[in-house]
Amino acid sequence: MKSPYTEFLRYVKSKIENDSEYVNTITNKGSLNLDDNKGTIYPIFDVFVDSIVMAETNVILINATIACVNQRDTNKQETNTDNFFGNDNEVDNLNETLMEVHRVWGQMADGFNELGITASKSPTAEPILEEGKNLHDGWGMSITVEVPIGVTLCDGC
């Protein structure tokens, strides 16, 4: 019997990889540990299952966060007095990663509709602004997907 957990991860990974020239790395660590590996190549997509609800005997609800972040670059050569936009690419990162998260959600939602899977109608995205040693910015989108046990989400993934 196919595991809904594994099927979900494979399905999301395939949608991220589909038609994306933007993403270099895909992980499933959770947003707090996005860049443990100093060799990680940005931008990063992270898929993390936050919780699973045993809704019925043949259905599970998967609550997941899908995050996309890019490394923040700070221009140390230039002095910028613009307090609104600052001296880095934070706003650019937030714009680009939001569009990537939205693109992936659109592809996932279309696929869920075709498969008869119930998913969040309006998922919530929240900004990720990491400071300290891992300077990266992006968005984390929270979704809920109702997956019948035994359903194949991703043939050939």
C-alpha cells in the first residue's frame, strides 16, 4: 500500500522541479533548519509536513509548509541612505520567492483537482526573514491536503 506521506512529498517535489529554472535545492528539513549544509546552493525550496490528522479510517489530512528562500546579498561597498529598501536584495528575494511559491501552489492545486483531492482553497503565506549566520529571505506557505489512503499522487515521480 502506498504511503500518503511519501506520495505527498514526491508529488510536491515533482511540482517544484516542473518548469522551474529558479530553484537549485529542494529539501524537507523544516524552515528552521533550511541551511545546515554550508554547501547548499540557493534558492532553496523546503517541503515540511507539520502534522498529520487521522481524519477517517481511509483518509488523512496533511498539514504542510512549503517554503522558498534565497540568500540575501548586502552591498558593503555602497552607502545607501534609503531606510525603506535598505542596502540589500531582501525585497527582490521576497518578490521572486513569493511568485515561485504561488506558481507551485497553482500547479499543485490543478493536479489535486484532476485527482479529486481536497486541498486548501486559500493557503496562507508568511515571510521568512532569517538573520544571523544564514541570511535568507522568502515565503512559507501553509497548506492542508486531504489524501485518501492508497491513492497515487505521482506516477513516475
